[in-house]
Amino acid sequence: MRKLALFFLAGLLLFAMMPLAQAQAATTFKDVPRNHWAYEAISAMAEKGIIQGYTDGTFRPNNKITRAEFAKIMIAAADIEIKKSSSVKQTFKDVDRNHWAFYYVELAKNYLTGYKSGTTYLYKPDEYAVREDIAVALVRLMGYDQSKKADLSILSRFRDYSKISPNLQPFIAIAVQTDLIKGFDDRTFRPQDPITRAEAASLLYRAGLDETKVVFPPDDSTKPKPEDPKKPISISDSFSNKNLDNWLTKEATGNWGVVGGRATAVSNESKLYHYFLPLKWNESAKPENYEIQVDVIADGTEGLGGLFFNGKDGEADVVTIGKKAITVSHVKDAKNKNTTTLATVAYKLQTTNKLKISVKKNSYSIYVNDSFVFGQQDYSIDGTSLGLYLHKDATKDVPDKMTYFDNFQFKEVTK
């Protein structure tokens, strides 16, 4: 391996609900006959384990869903694996760590609605989820809140549009525009009607998969923002320059270079497990909102590459794209094999995988191929080092098989 690595380096120098029975394939339920209006949707969602049946062989399609149960359904729909960790902080006053749905609510809250009273957030886990709740969740699950512009005039078609919570109206408009959810024949939307298990299955199936009600985290996009006189920071690199001028190569771990217009790394240090290439930028500016993006190219490998951010004193948070999952972890030392896993989301590796991390103050969101996959709120982000990351195991078959990086972009977001 040492000789092979040295050979390759020479080339580089040139460069829901309480626990129920698990659904089985071809799922059928005693109380959901084939002529039931939601039979196809219920069967499909049950087979995927998104909404499960009961141990007595029933589905109970007309049962209403609580907000706590809805959080669990969204975790399954988003294919997020629950990782219990002390780093997950309590957001809602009425859902503490002893509540059965604590981790479901906290890890799914990017899709959910909450309530704000003064400075206190409530989730109201035992109340029923309503139609406007699932409309918001579907829009966020599909990533439409990032790619679509809401046409609020579309809501005027509903006689009861005034009953839609004001902060949720842009999401409802997008849901209607994209046919994720429809109104009724009497020209009503019925935003506050509780949803049943059959309705939840149908809506998820269609998706392809003073106290004020607010989207959590609160969306302040409608508030006017002052003009920023400073020019936003923006750095891009297509790796056409083999000198890696945009990067702090002297502070990197592993040996980084450019091969065929794409960046990669190797190392002959047997005890080095994590390769970091920090971006060269004005870290003292400390922008609160920014995005980093790169194409992770798996050329015969299992990926195992991605981005790191929140780097400080040799530690960093890392987002890695692997063969079967996207992993968010915290690395304390580049020479320490063990990491702290924050979340794992199922994913099928492609040859080219577009990874983006969006940081907004003390929260972050992760997107792959323009689809939202995971996010966390109230998370301490005080590190300013960020850049490319590659795991040692990605280089075990060099030079025949490698993980590469291309089309990197860092930009400060001011609006």
C-alpha cells in the first residue's frame, strides 16, 4: 500500500404512533378492502413502513392522527434514522426528553409546525394533526419551499381560506400549486380539519412518497430586511488550477491534489483516518448564513467523501455520502478512527452526488441532488473552518478507484 500510495502521490504532484406491528410485503388489512378509496396508497405506505398497521391485522383508516404520531410518520417518510444523543436539545416546552416522541419531534421539526407564545415554543403533541400541518410537511419533504415561489392568490379559490394560519399560507399555496393537496367540491380547503390515517397515507403517496401557529423554525422571509452594504463572500472552484490556490493546503490532513480537473486525496500515514482540505477564505467575517456545495464523484468507490463545516481546534462536523447512507458526524481528531454519529439517512449512492450544506445562524440543512435530507436547529455553530472531506477507506483501491470532488462553491447568503 505504501508503494502504491507513493506512486499515486507522484501523480498528484502534477495536479406513527406507538410501536405497532411491522408491515410486510404485499400488505393487506382486514378493514381496508380492495374497493376502499385509499387502498393503493395505504398498501404502498404500509409496505414501506411509513404508516404501520396494528397487531390485530387492522389499519383503522378512519382513526385521527395526533401531532406526536405525525412526527413519527414524517421521520419514516424522510427515511431518517433515529440516533439518540445528548446533543439533541429540547425545543418545545411540552415535549421533554422523557416524552416517547421526543426524538421524532426534534429530528422531524424541519417538516413540522409548532406554536409560539411569547418566547416559548409548544408542539401540542396530543392534539390532532390537521390538513394544513400535512400540507406544510409535504412541501418541505419535497423541497418545494426552496424551489417554488408561492402564489398566494391561488388561495382565494377557497371560501374558507381565511381559516388558514397566516404563517402557513405560502406553504399551502405551494402545496395547491403542485397538486400535493387539493380542496373539496364545495370550494373549501378545511385547513383545521383533523387528518385520518387513510388521508395521511393518500397524501404521502401522492407526494411520491396571544398564541400564533408558525412554521418551525419560524419563517421571517416575509419581513423586510435591511440592505447589506458589504459584498457577499463567494468562492467557487472547478479545479482547473492544479495549484489549489483557493485552499489551505499547508493546514490540510492527507495529501490533496488535482487529477483530471477534479480534486482528491491520499495518504501513506496508516493512523490518519480523516482527510480535510480547508477552504481559504476570510474566516474573521463569520457570516451567519452561508452555503457550501460540491459534487462528490464515486469512481468505482463507495463514496465516503463530502464536506466539513463548523471546524475549530482540529474538530469538525462532517457530512459524508456513502454507498447506502448519508452520515452526519463529529470528528474530534483526524487520527481518531472513532466519530460521533449525529444522524444517518438512507441513500443510494450515484456516480455524481451534489451535496449542499446550508447554514443559518445556529441551524443547518443538508441537501443532496437538490432534495432536503436532514437538518438540525439550535445547534452550536461557532467554528469557521470548512471545506472538503474524504475518509481513508475511500482510497483503499487507488489509483484504479477514487472518490473525486468537482464544482465547489461557497457563498454568503444575505437575503
